Amino acid sequence: MKPAAWLLVCAGFLFCSSSITDDECRYDSKPPYRSFILENYSEESAKHYFDTAPIDNWEGIWLMTENGERVSIERFKDARFSEIFTHRIVKLESGVHGEIPMGTVIGYLSRGVAANTCFVWLYKKRLTGAILYKPERFSARLTPDLTGILFSGNKAKNLEDLFDPRSGFVKLYPKQVSEDTENREIRYL
């Protein structure tokens, strides 16, 4: 069998077996083996959510410092997921990894052991096109000013990894305003 045909057979097996598993599984300690794509997801819909919902410090539009990828981090509820998974990381439009469509869930946040800490699960590999798989867990914490997420104590990036666990995130939207600022905008619920 030719290598290209073998790769297609393996890809089909992974996709089919993974989708069967995704429908039947509950994710208690690890997220799904492969990523999901959220239909009709856009930066405008993400901003609308952030402007109208009571959001926490992790939520917003973030820039991945390693590669300039823009992502949205938002809380989510799904009956298939344990309550340890609190947020999902969704790719927004960018020039980086253009073959991965907007709305692809590229990772998840799960509860950390201390305040302003969490574990970030990022899909590290790409099979073909938009199929991301093999999530890995990394330790992360919010910066004291709540405008960044720093990864700590993680191993170096392998060449085939999509994302570098040593890089972090910088918050783009909504802008964090210090509690000491006089002109702090008041948001009513």
C-alpha cells in the first residue's frame, strides 16, 4: 500500500473511532482526544458575549505570544464534561495556522490548585487539515494585573507541536481596568 493511501486509512480510522468515542464518552479527567469545531463562531459573537455576560478573569480574547494567534477563552457547560473543565479555548480568525478554521476548540482550562491558577489543555498535534488531536496539560497562572496568562514548569516545545507550552497569552479584549482607576466603567447585569 502506498504511504499516502496508508495515511488516509489511518486518518479515517482515527476520525471515525474518535467520533464514536466522542458521542459515547464522558470526559472526567481528560478532554476529548480530538478537537471540535463550533459552527458559526466569530470574533463578533465572542465580543458580544463578553460585553453582555458577567465574565471572570480568564474570559476574553487573548493573543498567544508565541505565534500571534488570537483565541477566545470562555466558560462553557456540556453534560459530557466533568465540572473540572471550566473554559474552552477557541481559535479566532488569524493568519497563523490558516488551515485550522475559526471556531475550532484548540484547548480547555481545568481547575487549578490555587487562586488564579489553572491547567491548560492544548491540542498539540495536527493529523490533516483541521483535525487537532492529543491534548496535553500545562500549568498556568494569571499575572497579578490579570492581563496575561503565564505557563510555568512545562517542558520545551517539540518540533511537531502546534503550540509552545513555554509561551503565554496577553489579554486583548475586554481590557482589564485597575480597581484604582477613577473612570472605571460600571457594568450592570
